[in-house]
Amino acid sequence: MYSTTLNEQYQLAEVASCITNLLALDKVWTNHLETSNELHESDVLVLQELTNNMNQLLTESKHQFQQLKELVKRHPELFEQIHEKLISDNGMTKEQKENWKFFVQRNGGIVTYITEAMDTIVQQIPREQELMQSKIQTKIKNGGFVSGDFSFGCGLYAGLALVAAATGNVILAAGAATAAVGACAHDV
């Protein structure tokens, strides 16, 4: 493991858990909103509960994303080292590694990108919460197509890649890094 305190390791694990949960709930949300034509009464209750849980998790995650940003700023060399290990010690193909490295460089390096991404996510959370409420109301009233997905999925995946690598979960880190490159292509 890396030279972080037990508290910092715990914070990183909490951030990874939060991001993973947000992405999983967003996937369920997106799949349903984008593929279902009919909305049953039972679906309305589940969508409302899902929306409420996502809103609560987004509110609670602000603090964790700020902590990650501060941790990366406090230990930039450590996170550069973790990033190098992410690139060398995982199951990414050569092409995926090259795409990831290009993506990170294009965004100013891993420390700059993660700190800016966490700031952006925290700033966009209230907007995302409003959009979710609006989308759920549109879906309930009209029953038609509504797009899902967080506007900051790119940053979530990149953050997950870094914290997963920092906590030794190289498989999750590799998958998240690959997903970040794909999500970032859509976010731009």
C-alpha cells in the first residue's frame, strides 16, 4: 500500500464506495428512463425512491469529493506515484493505457485533473439534483423518453480509478480508467 494514514485510506475507500454506488444507481436510472415506454404505478414509486436515494447520496458525497481533492493536493507526489502504478499494474490493454495517459495529460496531469474534476462535480451537484427531479416529473407525467446519466460521469470514473488504485483494487481501477476515457469522450 502507499504511505497514507489509516484515516486517509478509510477516506479513499469511502470515496470509492460513494462513487461506485452513485454510478450503479445512475445506471439503473438511465436504463429505465431511456428504455421503458410504459410507466406502471409500481415503477413510479421505485423511480421516486431511486431519485430520493440518488439526491441524498449526491448531497452526502460533496464532503467526500472535497476530502479527495484536499488529499490529492496535500500529497501530489503520492498520487502521481499511484497514477503510475495504475498505468503499469492492471489489466488495461496497451491501447487503453495510451488513451488513459493521453486523457490525463490533456487535462493537465492526474493531480490537476482530479482536483478540478472534484470541484466541478461539487459545483454541479445542485444542478444535477434539479435535473433529476425535473426528469422524474416529466417521466411520470408524460411517460415518454427522458435521458439519464450524470453530466459529470467522466470525473466520477476518473476519481474512482485513482482511489481504487490507491486502495489496491487494480481491477476496479483499470475498469474505471477505461470507462473514464469513454465517458469523457461523451462529456466533452
